[in-house]
Amino acid sequence: MRPGQQQRAQASAITRGRPPAAAEPAPAEKLRALFGDHRLSPGQRRIAQYITDHLTEAAFLTITDLAERVGVSQPSVTRFACSLGFTGYPALREALQPIAIGALAGAPGAEPAEARPNELQAAVDAEIANLEALRRLFAGTDRVLEIGRELATSVPLTVMGLRISVSLAEYFAYAAKRIHPDVRLVSRGGSVAHDALLQAREAGGTWVLAFAMPRHAKETLAALRSARSTGLRVALITDVALGPLVEAADVVFTAGTGSRLVFDSYAAPGVLSAALLQAMADADPERTQLRLEKYEQAAEQHDFFLED
């Protein structure tokens, strides 16, 4: 059908009350739909990325060949397929092959190669979406300000992050020590975490700020429950809105993590952490100013930093 004829057919369909048929999704969009709604381990992400980058070849490989190309075991490929909801690799391959054939045939609606984001650009795009969601959360700041005040008045204040979440907890604790008189970092689970939480409560602490990023560890859930058992209240920063971690906390802030690369990235949790630090600083401006001035004096006296 010529372009003019196609436009007239679409207009005719609209006048008869029937919208024109939607454009067929591009192969890349189909793959994003297939992989994007599942929480994948770093190894599984490598498989997904290989299939995405080599779709027209990967969709026709045996499980042995695919495992060899990616550098993983055959059971890893099987677990990957099952994590997507398939009965095994053959069922996944059966779903991939029509997408690959469409890509080979130049499926309608397919993006030009130069217009498609590469792997790193797609990861940035995903993080931008997470930050947009956080921006909507910040449309009402009362909750952030309220919890910031609560954390500021908890002396000591316990900050907890286990396994991959340690980096976020360390960042928050490092900054909070500049404006708060007693910040205690818990980065180990088990009985060590329980002892630290119990000591914080006995010292007069009322709150613990916890970070729980995927993959969520059982020891994190145990530590949250331990904190509650000592009488501490728990403010949790995590990527989920439902589940046992959420149920074990008094207050939950949800911030999405970037999951397009082998390891997660944490743009939104990082900004959320900075916002809570800001709220803590604003809760007691005199104490904040005094402590910051003392720190700057110490930094100058001991020559902590390079000259800008």
C-alpha cells in the first residue's frame, strides 16, 4: 500500500470509529518487556545483556553454546529462563526466536540502530526514571522533614547497612557525624548487629536508619526485627514497597535502583539519603552550624584537604 493510500485507510478507520492498528513494538522493546520486570542476579544480567546484544544469533543457540558464549554454566542459563517464568531454556528460546526473526526482517516500528541507546545510555535512562519517581515523592516534603527531625533527636543515632548496602550506610553515617553528636554505624549482621543495636537503645537511642538494597539479605531482615525487639524504631530506605522488610520497619522510603548493568546503581537512594541529611541539619540549625564550624576548624588545623 502506498503512503497516501495508507493514510486514507487510517483516516477511514477513524471515521468509522476504529483506530488504526498500533505499530508493532520494536525487538528491543520486546526484550525489555521480557527481561525488565524481573529481579535478576548479576550473572543472570550478563545472560540477558548477551541475548540483547546478539539477539539474532543467541535466539538459535543451544543451551551449551549460549552458556559458553556468556561464560556461565548450563544450570545458570536454566535458572535464568526459570526466573523469567519459563519452564526451561527451550521455552525461552522458543519465545526469543520470533523476536529475532522480526529483527532480521526489519520488523515495523524497529528503531534505527543509531537511534537505540547503548547499554550504558540505557542504564542512565533507567536511573533518570528512578529520579523522576523520587521527584514526585518530594512533591510533599512533610514526611521527609518529620523523619529528619526524629533522626536528629535520636542520640545515639544508629545507621545500618549490610552487604551491598554498606556503601550507602557509610555515606550517610560519614555525613551525619558532621551534624550529629553520636552516630553509630552497623555494617555486620548476626549477633554483632544485635549487640550494637541493644547498646544504642540502652544509651538512649530511639531510631535506626537502615538501608536494604537488592539482593535483600536474610540477615538484614533479622537485624530489622532485632532493632524493633530492643525498642528502637526503624526508618528504612529500600527499593520495594511491599514484603517482609517493609513490614519490619516503622517508616519506609522507597527509591528505585538501577538494574540495567551487572551491578546495581543507586542514584535515587543517594539523593534520598542527602535529603534526609538536609532535614536533619534543618531540624537543629544551631547545633548544625556549631558542629560544622568545629569540623572546618579541625580540617584546617590538621590540613585534611587539598587546596581547590
